[in-house]
Amino acid sequence: MNNKLENRSASFNMVAKTFAGLEDVLAKELDAIGAKNIKKLNRAVSFTGDKAMMYRANYWLRTALCILKPIAEFDAKDEDTYYKEIGRIDWDEYLTLDQTFAISATTHSSIFTHSQYASLKAKDAIADQFRRRKGKRPNVDTENPDLRIEIHIAEKHVTVLLNSSGEPLFKRGYRQASVKAPINEVLAAGMIMLSGWNCKSDFLDPMCGSGTLLIEAAMMAYGIAPGTYRSEFAFEKWSDFDAELFADITEETPDVPPFEHTISGSDIAPGAVKAAEINIKAAFLNKKVSVSLHNFFDLRPKNIGTIVTNPPYGERLQPNDLSIFYQKIGDKLKLDFPGYVAWIIGSNPECMKFIGLHPEQKIKLYNGQLECSFRKYSLYDGSKKDQR
């Protein structure tokens, strides 16, 4: 076997980061694309695979924020040991003088209390190694570096990782227009997966904002990879990048049945509907997703399906009276959406009580810094007791 093929097939450890509450969903995604040794962590999932798996994870995972490749682990009892161990890594293997790099550190340590200082110390170690060997050093570029290095410090244990994704993977590339309080693309995909929607019924977001949930649902229904719209991934700048292999990954097509239902959304705000239309068109989904200017309380559904929605929370968007607003949501669901399953995310659990329906499920999620509750409501024609 030649060196290129050996390099392709060699297996190594990786870590996929995600949001709190999405670890189970991400683990299932990794299993579906063939990853091995999958282990759930806090806001992350570790796994093993070869170079093709790293490319595939970046291109196909919907609930991953980035894919990290660990390259070194060591214990550092003090700053000097930390500097020396970073300097022992052969950075020639990953970086050239003509390339730029950036370092970010995360610290949970009584020894290394400042993440910015840990980043600076690592930068010095790398720069000094290049100066000793070549007489000059590569430049730092915090905006668009050729190599992104992440350092995780847990007390005295240090892990050095390469970020193979570059810009976070929630930056799909289709968002051309936005609204206040937009939902993150990775969170939106995770919500849809947690809802259990299996593409065998209609999908509705009656408060769709800029259309993120609609687009993510359509990508799932039609087997479109979330990496389709991205202009680049960080691994494309690595010295061992295999363009032919990555091209093969992008040509892979999942085995999805024909989608025979509707994906539709609406919003009361004309600006939101316009933003949704722009983003849906940017994702080349304007013939597969419909969006309209309607007040949720005026909707009359035609078929049975699943609702996943992100109504105003009250933090950044202010309905006149949030409790009354949520009460009206509950009344509307009971009256006009029998047979539907509705999933609603909100950051104000006290206000969500005014929906007046018993949630079958509550899942803690985070929308940015906001702790949210994602709740399932099964809607019956008549009482739940009658259905039983």
C-alpha cells in the first residue's frame, strides 16, 4: 500500500463539539455515518475514524459545532512545563512558514487560570520552535488562519487539538438575511431530530422568523448535507489535504425515501418573511419550502403533521404580555391543530405554563446563553382520556 493510501486508512481519535442537550443526537449521527468508539462527553462526543471520516463528519453532521483532531496530550505542573511540552510537538508536520495560525485555549485549572495567557504561552512556544529551526516564524491570524489550534486544560492535564472545521459548522452558508433573536442552525437541526419528525408528515413552523427550522427540515427531508453551502473547511488548508477523497465525500448521496409532504412556515412580521424567502432561495429550496405572511392565530391547517417553533421569549422580543401570548398559543393549538404534535422552545418556564397543555416531554437546551425548555405537546381532538 502506498503512503497516500496508508494515510487515508489510518484511524485516529476525534472530538465533535455540540450544544448541551444534543449529545445523544450527535452520537446517533456519528453512528449513522460509520464512526467507531463513540463516547458521549459534556457538550461533545468523541469517536475514532480515518481521514474520510473526518471529512464526512464535517460535511454531513447536522448537530456538530466543529470536529477536533487531538495531536498531543500531557500533564503540566507549571507554566514552564507547559511551554516545553508545546515546544516538543513537531509543528513542521502541521504548519509552514508561509501559513498563518491562531490558538484558543479553554482552561478549568487552578494552575492555568487565564485562557488568554495559556494561548499566548503556546503561541510563544510554537514561534520559538520555528525561530530555532528556520530563523523566522509564521504569522498569527485570528480572523482566517490556515491552522486553528485549540488547547483544553483540565487542572494539569493538557490536550492540544487541531480544529478541522474552521468557522463553526452552524455557519452553513445559506443565511443571507436575519432577524432579531435568530435560532442557531445546529440547535434548529437538533430540535427537529429530538422532535422525532421522520419526514413522513407535514412540517410546520408558524413563527418561522428567518426560516432556519424550515431550511434544516428540508435539508433532512431531501438528504442535503449541511456542508453543501459552505465555501471551505479548515482541513482543506492542511498539508495532507486529499482533494480527491473529499470530492468523493461530497458526491455521497444518502438513501432517503421520496418526500411526499409539505414543509411550510409563516410569520406575522413582513421583514421576517422576506428574510426567510431570501435564505430559502440561497439554500436552493424555494420550490420545496413555502413561507407566507400570516398571524399564527389565523392559521387553519389542512393536514396532520409536526410543529416545531421558536416563539418570542421575552428577553429580546417583547410581546405586550408574554403570559397572555402563551395562553393564546395553547388555545389555538387545542382548537385548530388536533392530531398534530407540537414542540415549542422557550426560556421562560413560568410563561410556558400558560400554554395550558401538559407537556409529554421536557428537554433542557441552550439558545446562545439562554437556558431553554423544549417541550412536546400531543394535540387531541377531545380529551386525552377520550383518546385512551
